[in-house]
Amino acid sequence: MTEASDLTASDVWRSNLPPCHENGLGRPRIGIAGIAIESSTFSPHISDPEAFTVRRDQELLNYYPFLAADTELRLAAEWVPLTQARSLPGGAVDPDTYQALKNDIVKGIRENGPFDGFYLDIHGAMSVVGLTDAEGDLGHAIRRALGHEALISTSMDLHGNVSRELLDSVDLITCYRMAPHEDEWNTKQRAVFTLLTRLRSAQGNNPDGRRPYKSWLQVPVLLPGEKTSTRLEPARGIYAELPRIESLPGIVDASVWVGYAWADEPRCQAALVITGDNPELLREETERLGRAYWDAREDFDFAMEALSLPDSVERAVDTLAQSQEKPFIISDSGDNPTAGGAGDVSWTLGQLLSHPELTNGTRRTIYASIFDQQAVAHAIAAGAGNHVELYVGGRVDSGPSGPILVAGIVYSITHGDPDAGSQVVIDCNGVH
């Protein structure tokens, strides 16, 4: 294993499967399904079917590079891909959309079962209108459909939440060890590898056969992602403990969840889960690591200086006047579309457009980006190189300003982005 702090985006977690025990399952039957979205309950946006990319059958199996044809993991089981729906971060999920996806998964389990194992691919911070623990509800439905015998292995984002209901529904559970998330595929592969390892093993000494013990501890601390980079202390040191714990006899997996700060639900807090065959050791290591997280709670801080927007802009103007180092980057965490924000709050853009030193034509400022289908259509109709006046933003989340008037030249039009669709850049005398 590699320490979380030493992994890079190019690292692929690899290890040979152990030999199959004479009482183990040499080629178990394993289903794949899940629903993955990070949902902000503070956003008025509702995630409907259009928000999700749904993969089924062979397309879903092909989605996982570690399950490519002729790979060790692919050959070690009979894989039965069902339904996996994935969305970019957004608002809470429409209940009918969620129910339809859940029903599709449950129907697939009942029509294609029985299964020896199941890989549940989720994010962990899905909110559904009317529910306070969406993943717990999904996990419970999948467990009921599968029955007790099948082992369920789950991979999650470290900004997900681990409720007791979710924990009780699954048998193996792990999450990313890096923020920023350079180990997404590493984590998915680890979840599958661990599931196969348990299915290939003997029945073991546990009263419940191959099913490991789980030690779970919620830590009443909730931090935003901007304060929990695993490249910096104290998160770096806490996550570096996980490989050491995993190396102990009788330990299968050790994971720490930061939790999701942008949902108002009881389950949203830090959590630890350690799985294995030695319950006393599990309890001891979970309590020790949980205490370390709690003791470090005041030490988590922003990875960079945190200022108000006016102060940030003034700092940028002053810095650029004295230095040739460019660009100066300001991150707006309040409407962060990578954490569930609507991405169309127009207040920040309005502040930049009203700043005289940013709109006098001497600097190039890039505002990236704001979501507005109507404004994009208007600019495309006008055409590149032409002047436009149009209202932008504030249609999903009106925020403090609602739509604002933007006047400028259509600088460029780009089509075909797999997520954004068509993109338009408007030059407002230096603010793009």
C-alpha cells in the first residue's frame, strides 16, 4: 500500500488477489449499481433526470478501467452490471427521479439474482427532497432485495456521510484518501479488490462467516473541503495513519470521512470506519484515530488566506501592480458548482464588472464560470465578434442580486463540451 500523502493522480492501486481458499468462491457472481451525486440542500436547484448520466449493462462494466477484459479482477468473478446513475454536484434530487432510479436498481437485483457479492458505487452526499438519509434509504432497499447472504462493498467520496443505517446495510465500506480527489479510481478498485478477497477466503472465525466486523465512530466536527486538504496538516497526518492501521493483523480496511458541509442533515459529520476480524483491535484503533481527529479540530484551516470578495479583489489589484506573476486566482466557495452550488449566483460577477480597475481595458480578468442557458443562446444568435447586451445569472439561485445586465463583445463560442454543452465568452472591456 502507498501512503495517501504520497499518491499521485497517475498511481493505480494494484495488488494480486490471494489464492482462492478451498472453501472460498472461485468465481463469485457480483452485481454493480449505485447512485452518485453531491447535493447541496442550500441550493434552490433540484436535480432531475437531466442531471444524471445513467449507465447500464455492458456500458456500465466498461466504465471501470480495472474491470477491462482479461484483467485479473474481471476474470475473478461473473460481473452483472445493473444501473449506475452519476451526476455532477447539484441541488437535492427530485424524489420521483430518485425513486425511479432506486426502483430500477432493485428490479435489476430481483430479476438477475441471486448474487454472492455486490459493488455499490455511490458518492455519499446525495440529498433527496423529503429524505434526511438518502444513501441509508438506498442501502436498505438494496439489502432487502439482495437478502442477507450477499456481501456488499461500497466506495465513497470522503465528503460523503456514513449513517448507521447505511453502515448496517453494507459489509465493506471505504472512501477516498486524498483531497483533492486524485484517488477516485484507486478507491473504487480497492473496494472491488477487498470484496473479491473476502469472497475467495474461508468462512473465517466470525460468527457471520466472511462478513467482517465493523467499528464505526462519528466525530461531531463538520468542515468544508477548503479546510481539509490531505496535502496539509492535520489532515495529511490523519490520513497517513490509514495504511499503518491496515497493516495490522486482522484489519481489512480503515477509512476516514470528512463529511459534507453543504447539507443540513443529522448525518453530516466526520466519521471513521475500520473493518476486520479482530473486534477489540478495531475498537481500539477507531477510538484512537477518532480522538486524534477531535483533538485536531481547531487546527484545520484554509489552504490559503480567506478574505471577503472586496478585500480579495483589492489584494489582486495591488499584487498585480507590483509583480509579474500571473494569474492571481480568487476562489468563491459560496457558489461552488463542484460542491453543489447552482453556479449562477451573479453577485460576484456584478462586483467585478463594477470595479474601475478591472474594466478600464488594461487587465484581463476571467470569471469562470456562470451557468445561463438563455444568455448562451442569446450570444450564439448574435455571433462571435458582435456586441450584446443580455441579462446573466440569478435564474436558478437569485442570491442577493438576481440576473445582472452584461454588455460586451462575444469573444468566442465553443460547442460540444460533454458537461457544459455550449460555452460562450463575453469580453466586457477586460472582464471575460
